[in-house]
Amino acid sequence: MKNSAFFAAVMVSALLLLATVPLAQLPAAPIWPHRTVKLIVPLGPASGADATARLLADHLSRRWSQAVFVENRPGADGIAGFSAFLGGADDHVLLFTPTGTFTAHPFLHEQPAYNPNELAPIARVTNTLVAITVPTSLNVNSLAELITFVRSQPGRYHWTSITGATELIFSAFLKSAGLSMVRVPYRDGVRAVNDLSERRIEVFLSALATVLPQVRGGKIKILAVTNHQRSPSAPDVPTVTEAGYPALQYDGLVGLFATAGMPVELRERIAGDVRAVIANPAVAARVAGTGQIVAPGTPAEFARSIDGQRATFIAIARSLGLQPRR
């Protein structure tokens, strides 16, 4: 009993002593980031998202005085990258991705191995310019000519896209136009763009950055961009609305995500750093040169944009008779 009373007295004394220690003398929590940061990109190299992620990583590394590197995890319509990101539960691993992957997944995949509610928006970085392209050898010069060409031989021609968003949009377009084409799945855009240039497939929807080298080389032709505005990298190419097909309009959102456990204050601080990097005219010019539109935002703004995109895909899925599979 005496020993218990003595132990209790010692503990009380220790706590009182600790209470008198100034807060400045207590060890502070390390300031994020306090070690290497990894950006996971669920697409392959040469994509618009990959190019921007690498540029962002370089400048954030200088700003944070920590190494920042990019890891490509393509495959399964981005699901491989999402699973790798969420499976690690590491606040020094961030996701850099087009939102058109996970917003369309519920309508395209049976029980994907991740929960999109575990993604916490940090910042929109760009709007991806999405191009509808064909082989130059196809001798098709507009969307109207493409429709006539495809309609001439139903079910013979092939198309592809890399993200679920463009798959939904083009599928709905084909249905509304009464057209029949065969979709060919690809793991990443590099092989798809090569097959397009060799006319193994006839239509490819992708980030403009993915096809620009082959466009400049004369092997691929851009018929239109799906965005609401023309591309500064291809100013002579019409938008789908200008071409007469507004149902194809789609503005790709690309941005940075954390896992859901990251405090909003930290996400806002990271978003501020991203905006500061993108505000550099030299950085903005390089991003625009990859076929993207600089559009940085806050976590709340990014979340609202994602909600709007989800609503669009719900309407498109209904038109295709699709229900969420989750």
C-alpha cells in the first residue's frame, strides 16, 4: 500500500514538473515534408500528366528542400496506380492524375480495388486538352467526314482511349450517331499512338501531349479537341462544339491528391506551393507547350470541379444504360 502511495506521489510530481517546462523546450513535430516525396502517376511516360508531374516535382523539390520524384504506375485504366497510392497510406506519397479515370470507374469496372472516397483533393493543376485523332493516311479531315467514313462499313473500324472518361464520352457519341466501331484496350498511350500512326486503329482519343510528336511528324491528324476552348498548341484545330458535335465536349481535369487522412490545412499549404510554382511564367509556358491549360486551384475548388465531372458522367452513363457497378 505504501509503495502504491509512493509511486502515485512520484507520478504526480513528474507531471507537475513537466507542466512547468516551456513549450519551446518540448520536441516539435517535424514540418512536412521532412523526407523524400513521391508522386504516383497512373499513366505511362509521355502522357500530359506525366510531363507536368515531372516539371512540378523538379520545382517543388527546390521549394521544399526535399527530393521529389515521379513513379509511373500505368495499367487497368489507372486502377493499378490508385491501388498502389492508397495501399501505402504514406503522407509523403501523393497522387497526380486526371480525374477522368476515377470519376468514370464506377460505370466501367466491377468493384475496383480502391475506394475513391479515400482520395483527398489538394489542387487542380491543369485542364488537359483532349484530341480526337486519326491517321493522316485515312484521308479524313473533319468529324463529319469521320462519321461518313465509319458509317460506310459498320463494325469494321477500331478506336481507343486511355482513360475511362474518354471511353464513356466516345461510346455515348457513337451510340447517339448510330455508329458501330470496335474498341481496342491499351495499357498506355505510347503503343496506341504508334498503332494509330501505322493505321492499326483508326481513331484515338487522348491528351494532346501524347500525340503532338506524331502530329508534328505528319503521321497523325487532329480532327478536333474536346475542350470548350481551342488549344494554344494547335490553334487551327476546332473544338468539337465548333465542329458541330457539342455532345463530345469534355475538359480534362488533372491534379494532385493526398490520402483522406491528410489535414486540410496541410493540403491548402501544398496547394499554395503548387500555385506558386505554376505562377512562374517559364513553368506555365512549358506546361502549355505539352498541350495543357494551366488552371491551378484550391482543395475546395478542385473538389467542386470533380463533383461537376461526376454529374456529367452519371448523365452519360444513363444514356448508355449503365449503372454504377460498385
